[in-house]
Amino acid sequence: MRAAGVPGAGARLALGSDSQAIVDLLEEARAVELDERLASGERGRHSGAELLGAATAGGYASLGRPDGGRIAAGALADVTTISLDSVRLAGTPAAAAVFCASAADVRDVMVAGRWVVRDGVHMSIDVAAALREALA
């Protein structure tokens, strides 16, 4: 992956989220491209594949966890699937999904080999009830 901003600088692009309002890594990826476009005046400085790499392997590497962000024997079993059958994603190649998808399109999440979300439903908590309780 090429470094963001300074070619040949050797820096890796890594994405994460520190927002308490919206936690959407796909939105963060789009923001990188948008902010780069505003700063450089050039569109398409980062491909969808680069941004997905920054959100997966790049994020893990920045945390000192090179065993994550990839599907391979011995790697962490952290997996997220995105449904590509919504109106906004119809016909979208997977590598370009970062430009169209949102957290609402996440269907499944596996962390350390354990399913946390299956078919859009949290497996261990009732999200709506937990939010009502937290707000009460």
C-alpha cells in the first residue's frame, strides 16, 4: 500500500474511529478520500482496495497486530461481511463497496472466531433494550 500524502515516505495508512456520534469505518474510509481530494484538488488518490486495506490490515498493523486484517491460517479470526444487495450497492464490485456501503450494510461480524453479529442481529445483547436502559 502506498503511503498517504507523501509518496515514498514509508508511512502506512491505517483507519479507525474515535467518534462517539457515528462509528462507521466505511464512512471514515470515505472521509480519507474526501479530505485528500479537498487538500490536493485531485480525485481518486486512494482506491477502494487501498482504503479497505487501511481499514483492515493497516489498522491491525498500527496496533502492533500483524496477525489481523487478513484471511489466512494462523491469522486472527476477525471477519465482517457486507451485504452487496441493497439498492445503493447493486452491481458494485466488492473493492468499491467502501465508497457506497455503510454500517447498515454490515451483515455479520466475527471476533476471535466467535460470531458477534449474524444476519444483522447482535448475538449476545438486545441492542435496543441496552440503549433504552443506558439512556434511562
